[in-house]
Amino acid sequence: MTQAGLAPRIAAHRLLDMITTEGRLLTEAMATGVLDRLSPEDRARAQRLAVDTLRHADRADRMLKPFMAKRPPLSVRNALRLGTVEIWHAGEAAHGVVNAYVEIVGHDKKSSGMKGLVNAVLRRVSEERPGAWDRLPTPRLPDWLRGPLIDAWGKEAIAGFETAHAAGAALDLTVKSDAEGWAKKLGGTVLPTGSVRIAGGGQVTAMEGYDTGDWWVQDAAAAIPARMLAAQSGERVLDLCSAPGGKTMQLSAAGAEVTAVDISAARLERVAANLARCGLAATVVAFDAMAYDEGGWDAILLDAPCSATGTIRRHPDLPHCKDGSEFGELIAMQEAMIDHALTLLKPGGRLVFCTCSLLPDEGEVQVEEALERHPGLTIDAPDAAGLGLSPDWISPEGGLRLRPDYWPDLGGMDGFFAAVLRKPA
């Protein structure tokens, strides 16, 4: 095995270990420098292999299970998962894959004694009958998340979620103008909401319109909350927890006077760079949203920190690096943020509360309880049809619930909840 062929596999294995054993997000794992010494081609290959394996880990485990009397240590299991995905999902030649992961396991003193196991199991896996991979069930969410979601939405809906997660996500763009024209130029389609979807993806920075700032990357569902806010030209709008900045740019493009607040100065540097690239203006402030006290805003968009369970189709690392233990703290933080944001609104002002979560406790329940806590607070019913969405997606309390199983023929969307709360005049 040449170093050129082995290096991206070593990197992918290290990424999986950091995610599954250390609880790091994929972005955090990559920030450690594990990919830095690879060529651009090998970096892309390592990242793709890690993402594919995270997305199909449950399916790989099912294929591996008959050939092991007991589960090996997680790092060894990750090597077996990677090998299985390479052979069956990516269609790589079994001989090279087996040799590579035997060598990777052998490099670690803790696992070197399991080289024979890896060799035997992956060879058995490679000898499965044609079609064995496709006959396996759709990869399931882990029990810690699957249970609460079934309680909320039912088994049929969760099956749809899992199908969407396994399929992954296309590249969605929010364009400043002429969605039809940009869809034609980029080989994409215009979604009912006006976002442009590029099925094949590609290197974003090399695509026409990127350098000239005619569009920015933003999932179609993530673009809805800013549209619900309906910012008007000249309005003073506060975007709380604003990074990565897609909503800030939408609000600025609408002509509002926008202030973007986020606790991360590093993330705000990227927001400022994207604003400059797209020729848009906003005041960028690195500050804790809960301590920010400037008031008198016409409108506020609060994209609150949350479990991010609605983004698994894009971020398959989430179910592997989390266990739900942080949910209670996040829910309490969201409640406090809603209460604080309302104090910053001028009378009659509107607050869009949104989360990229599939858990009702981070969406519908938050709004129900906010209405109970604040006498006179009302909710503006969304114009679903005007937004290009189904009226059936309006939730009972008057918010908008988006799910990954919606738009199955169009490639799905991220899970989101958003509601427009109006302060008494």
C-alpha cells in the first residue's frame, strides 16, 4: 500500500476516532490539523470517506455483526466500518481496502493484536453476495435520539427522517436576485421557496457567482426564518446568535439596518467576509447575546443555540458525538434568550425565534410557554403559501415546523422550527 493511498484512510480513521471516542464534531476534529499535510485531493477523499462512514455506520455494523463474536474496541470497529463502507458503498477493490485497514490497525500498539481479526472480518464482508449492502435496512438513528423523536412524530415520520439522513443533502443557495437565471447558469433548480438547489454540489468557491457575491450557501429551510421576519427597508433589525451569517445577509439584502451579534469573534470574521463578498452591510458585534442590552429594535431574529438535530442530513457526525445529555441546558438557555430578546424589542416589535432542531421542546413547546409567561405576547401566523410551503406545516401554536422528510421528491430539507412573536404595542 503506497503512502498516497494510505494517508487519506489514516486521516479518515483518526477523524472517526475523535468523533466517536472524544465527542468532537467533525469540524472540531478537522481543526486539530489531522488533514493539514494531505494534498487537496486526499483531504477531500478523507473527509468524504469519514462522512460516508458516519452516515452509514449503522448499516456497516449490521453487515459486520455476523462475523464477530463480540464487538472489538471502538477504534478497531471504526476501521472495520470504514473498510465495509469503502467496499460496499464506494465500490473500492476489496484487496487494497483490506490491506489498508490491517496496516492502520497494526500501527497502533493498543490494536495491533487485532490485525488478524480485521483481515478475516473484512475478507468475509467482501465475499457477501451481490446486493447484500442494499438489502440492509436504512441506517437508524441512535436510540438516545430515536426514542424522543418517535414520541414526538411517530415511527412513520422517523423512518422518513432516516431515509433523508441516509440520502444526504444537496447544495442550496440563497441568491440576491434572479433565481431562475442562476439556476440555469449553475445547472440547478429553483425550489418552491426560491432557493436554488445544485444536486451535484461541487467546489463552492470555484462556482460562477461566488467571487461576485451573487449568492451564498444556505439550506432552503434555514432561509425561511428571515423571510418570516419580513424585514423592511430602513428597519432596525438585530440578528442574535448570527453566525454563520446567512440570515444576516438576507436581512441586509432586504434593506434593513442590521446588527449581527455572536459570542464567537472568529465566526464573525467569516460573517464579515461574506458580507463584504456579497456587497452587503451590517454592523458586526462580538458579544454574549444574553448580556447585550441595546434596546428599541423594530425586529429581532433569534436563531438560538440548540441540539442541531435538524441538520443530521448535512452533519452525520452529530448522532455519534452527542448523547442528549446537554438538551436540558440548551432548553433552559433558549427560554432565557427568548425572555431577554423580548426586553430589547420596542413595543409592537416582532421576534422570530428559530432552532434547527427536530425536538418540540426546542420549538413548539418554547413558544407555547413563552406565550404563557408574557401576557399580551401574540404570534403572527405564517403565510405558508406565500413562503412556498404547505399550510399543513403550520404547527398548532402558530409556528412553522419543517422536517427532513418533507419535499422527498426534491431532496428534502433540514429540520427547523420558526415562529413570529409580537410584543404588545
